[in-house]
Amino acid sequence: METNTNLNNTKTIHSHIVPNSVEKIRLQDYAPKIFKLFIPSNSGIKKAIKKGRILTNGEISDTGNWVTKGQIIELIEDPTNKPKVYEFNLEVIFEDDHLAVINKPAGITVSGNSFKTVFNALPYNIKPSSQPDALSAPTPVHRLDNQTSGILLVAKTKTAQIELGKEFANNTIQKKYCTISIGKVHTNRTITTPVDNKEAETSFEIIRIVKSLKYNELSCLKVSPKTGRTHQIRIHLASIGHPILGDKLYGNKDQIHKGKGLFLCASEIKFLHPKTFVPMVFKVDVPQKFRSILSREKRRWNTHNLG
């Protein structure tokens, strides 16, 4: 967000209004939840507070301050940090003066402490906004795991960041994923097992099942998460005995397909444009490795059984 604070005209990266539902909590515990896209670690948040980079109602905050409803909490730029630009080509699916939609490749982190992130590559691929509330840098409004590929929404203005954030919070953004799971999934279903003690809901539809010498069967699924908990799809599919192929965290380590990564792709998204509120739909093709693994496993199965 390229709005000025009252502290030496320092630019605000993100602004948050504390909702009425927030219970008594200290800033050092609350700030990681609202600024995790920008500072992913708790230690980083504490450093930002000590540097005076987190303001409450325009004033420098302290780690022990209590958070109360209606407060405006801001994360401001660190004037000692020079902008980092990672010259890495990203596929830009759509871009206007308010937002961008990119196709994130697997193997790159959205944001974090490392240099080689999507966040640092965005200025190399996306034009700056000319709007009065333009962000100082284009900013992802949600996350995809490092090994997950597919559609990522990026805000270019403060308005877009706020409105898209509301859509995610209200679960009105519809996302679909394509995945390959180990084993034969027998029926379409919805999983509602809580994730991290929070309500979570994932529905999936069977697209294709192939025989496999190594895995017995592989199931290609279209997955629709209603909520957006961390690792939700991976946790839910593993919970019913069908972990995603290549999942080193929730799957069976003996069943990792070496060198191919995680078979999970964010393939479709539906949302309202944050400025015009016109419905928008974007789709991407799944990576070639999805088709290749299914064809190869089927071919090997047929060759073995015919032989």
C-alpha cells in the first residue's frame, strides 16, 4: 500500500482493522496472524515491532501491547532495506491496474526470508499500478506451498488487497485443484475433519483412476476446498488413506516419486474483481508431469500384465 504514515512519510505495506471477534491477545501473538505473508516467522515479527515498523492507530507499538477491536494495525516499510528484485520469469495470466493473476511454478516459495521468492520476482514481471493507492510492490493475497503450482492472486493496490482479503476471509473465492493421490478413491465425497482445531471442508471428484505397478492404483482428482487452512488438501486426503503423490510431509516416505515433486496444482479460481466487482474466472492447464505419470504407470501396468 503506498499510503503515507505520520512517521517520516514511511510507506505502509499492509493495514489491518481489528475485528470485533478478537479476544484479549497481545500484539506479539496477534501480529504474526495478520502479517504472515510479509514476515512469516514470529521472530521476524518481534524484530519488526522492536524496529518500530508495526504501528497501532498511528503510534509505535510494543510487543506487550494489548490488541482491542477497532484498532488499526499497520506494517510499515523498513527504510534500511533496499528493494530486492529477483529476475525470474513468471507466467502472467492476467493483469490490470488493480491486480494480477500468475501461474506459479512448483519449487518456488511465495514469500519469506530467502531472496528467490515469488514476492521478489513480481516487480520483474508486473507493471506498477498508476492508482492513488498503489502498493509499493505487488503483493500476493494468499499462499501456495513451495511444491504446489498454479494460480496465485496478486494485489497491486490497497483496495485490491483489502477486498480480495475479505473475499478469502468470507470463503467466497472458489478455488479448484487437480491432484494425483495414491490408491483407488472409490467415491466422490466431502471431508470435514478439522485442521489445527479449526473448521475445514474439502470436496473432491474422481476424474480418472489408473493401475500402477508401484502404487497399485493412482487417482486423479478435482478438489474443491471450501476453507483455506494450511495444508488442508494434503491433510484431508492423507486422513482418508489417499495421500497426494510426492507428499513428503503427510504421505508414506516409501511411496515418494523421486524427482517429480508434489502432484498438486491450483487449476481454477473464481472471484469478484476488487474494484468493479465483475465475476472473474481463470484456469490453467496442469503441468505435463501429471499426464506423463498417469500414462507411464498405465503403460507399465499393461506391459507387465500382457507380458
